[in-house]
Amino acid sequence: MNVPLRILVVDDSALTRRLLRELLESDPDVRVVGEAADGREALARVAELHPDLVTLDVRMPVMDGVETTRQIMAYTPTPILVLTASLSSYEVDITFQMLGAGALDVMEKPHLGDAAAVEVARRTLLRKVRLLSRVKVVTHLRGRRTKSPEAPALTVAPAAHTTPPSVPPLVVSRPLFPVVVIGASTGGPRIVRQILAALLPSFPAAILVVQHIAQGFSVGMAEWLDTSVALPVAVAKEGDHLCPGRVLLVPDRYDLLLQPAGAIHLSDRPLLLQRPAIDIAMQSVVSVFGAATTGVLLTGMGRDGALGMRSIRQAGGLTIAQDEASCTIFGMPRAAIELGAAELVLTPDQIGATLARRIKVVSQ
């Protein structure tokens, strides 16, 4: 007999806690072992119960979701699923601070009064809980040292090399500029931020980020990144063009297709199971930019991105996969490595340093 997953529900609303309990325990393999109404109570319950996963509210009395996440990850590291009641810019900003502090994923709370929406939320919640509860999270020691509003850096296991391997620079003649396509899923937002933070405003490549994320959160992620890295970050729009020194984030529920002249087309047709699909974006970019394309594949479950990385490498571009020790889930990078699509396997720090050092543009 399977041992049920043990979940701690944290929310200041008794009604929401009851609804979440009902949704979670509709699966016989999931059991809510405790509840908490604020962050301070949550810390005590996590230490007492050692749950497999915590569902964590954003705005709570006594201690908000950001500080609660920091303290949990510093002292009793546990997988955290953030549940937010609103997609307002304020609440979404707090949500991404929680992801930066070590929470694994986010979803909007189910809305009462719409039976169909509640059922969709139930299936989504249970799918995320099953996946995230298996993740081996790491301790974020910075939460013990400071209560700064800044989100902590990711703690990773030591790598075999402390500096990126020496590779020749990617030299591209004008007017063709380099393009970096970064693909990520579960655990990706804070790694994306860590990599972008290593790049200066003078970085000569256009950057495209394809992040698997819950519907409605793309704009919030772009705003969060824009305030925490030197490069400007925005959500890609229909008709946009890639531009050196600028980061575009593919919006949720759309696939990005690059036209031959370089204009961006956003497709809402389900070309693959996952939207946005990393494979589609990488293959589309490399069809226009060829060897000037660099692919970076980060943490996430499944195989999305492996074929895109292979297309980039076959075209002569650089491909980098995140190393296993620093991944929340090693599925996507592993698939690219096994396919022979990853030229380099690096830590997040090494990825940023390699991009900053390797990508250059020279005039004809």
C-alpha cells in the first residue's frame, strides 16, 4: 500500500484551508496532516510534522509568505507550492520573491462558485503536489543570516570545475547578432534570474526566455526580472523583434515563432502538449539565426528543449545544460545530455560567466 503524501496547508482563511483540504484529500494518496493560519505557526508546524510539501499563502498576518519561505528553507527545507489569490502586480511580485527564496512553483487559488474551475484547479493542484513533493530541496543558509527583502541566491553543490571551461568566443558579423534562448520549467525563475544577473547592459546578444509557468504569471515574472537584473526585460508581443541587450519572455499559453524577417509571431494553437514549448522556440530561432544561436536548458521535468538544443548544436551554435547538482528537477537537461545535444554542462554561475565571456560581435 502506498504511503500517502503528507501536506501542510498554510492560509489565513479558514474557508480556503477547508477547500484545499477537500481538494487534496479527494486523492486517497494525499493526506493533509496539519494546517496553519500564519507564517509563524507554519514554521512550528513544519518543524513538528515534517510534511512532504507545504502549500503556502502569499499575504498572511504575523509573517508573510516571503519571510516564511526564507525561514522554512533556512531551517527545515521543505518543498513549497505558492498559492496566490490574486494576479495583481503587488501579489505576483511577492510570489516571485517567494520563488526566489526557494519555493518551487506557483498557482492561483481555486475560485469558489465555479464548479468547472474548481475541478480544473483540483487536478492542477494534485498534479503539482505529486511532482513537487518528490523534489529534494536544498538549504538556503542566507535565510539564517539576514532578513533582507532581497531573495537569496541558490545554494548548489560544488562543481567539478570552479571556473567555466575555456571555449572560443562566438564571433558574429553584423548585421546578424547573437541570440540566446533560455528554456526552463520547475525551479527555473530563480536560476533564470541568477544567469541574467551576471550579464551587463552592454551584453551584445538578444535573449529569449521560455519559462513553463502557470497561466497569468508571465507578466509578473518579467516585471520581477526587470527590477532585479541590469538588462531590460519584457513580455514578448506580436510583431516584436529580437534586439541585442534586451530580454523577452514568451507569454504563457503561447508558442513563439520567428518569421524569416525576424518578426515575432505568437501562436495560440496547441502545436505541442506544453505551451510555451522550448523546442518550438529554439527551432524557430535557429532557423533564422543559425550558428548565431545559443541554447541554454535549465531545470525542469520532461524532455522539452532537448530537440531544440540538438537543432542548435547541429547548426553550429553553442548549447549549455544546467548541471544535475543545481537542478530542482534534472529531467530536461538530462534529456538534452543523453541526446548528445549539450556541448557544455555547467552550474548557473558558470552559465552566466560563459555567456558573458563567449558571446561577442565584431564589425565586418
